[in-house]
Amino acid sequence: MKVLQIRTVEVCLDGTVIREIRIDRTITREFIGHLGDTGLLEYFPAFARPFFRITRAGAYVIKGVEGEETFRVVYLSDYETQEELLRKHIESLPGSEISEIGP
């Protein structure tokens, strides 16, 4: 998948940074599974809108809905480094490409 946009949603006083990532197609179960390789995946397919949450202890929490084009990442520390690692992981999905990443 290709990242189209990353925007800052909120920067908290405690250093937590919330970013929204927009990709070029809808989030699939395969993509959720790939992201889940980075941490503890919780997936709720029975919800009216199938929800997922991925927690990487001390680094970030990813939250999103299957079928959407965006998901949110709550960076718990050092968001620049964690975002770069996450971006590289997304790029490793066959057929994925990352484009411009803005503030």
C-alpha cells in the first residue's frame, strides 16, 4: 500500500503524538495482519465496522477500521524514530510504496 498523507492530529504535553495515516486504498484484513506483526494485534471482525488495535509496548498504539482509508497511530515516545520503523514495515508489504510524509 502507498501512504498518501500523514497528518498530526494532536501533540500532548506528555510527549504523546497522535498522527493519522491515509493510504491509497481501503484497509484489508491482509494489511491489518501485516501491521499486526509489529505488536499485539486485537481484531474485532464481529463489530458492525471491523475494528483493530495494535499495541507495541512503549512505542505506539495503532487504531483503525477495516474498509477505511485512514488509521491513527498514538506514538508514546520518540515518534520520529517509531514512525520511520512503522513506515519501513508498511513498505515491506509486497506492492507497497511510501510517498511524501509531511508534518
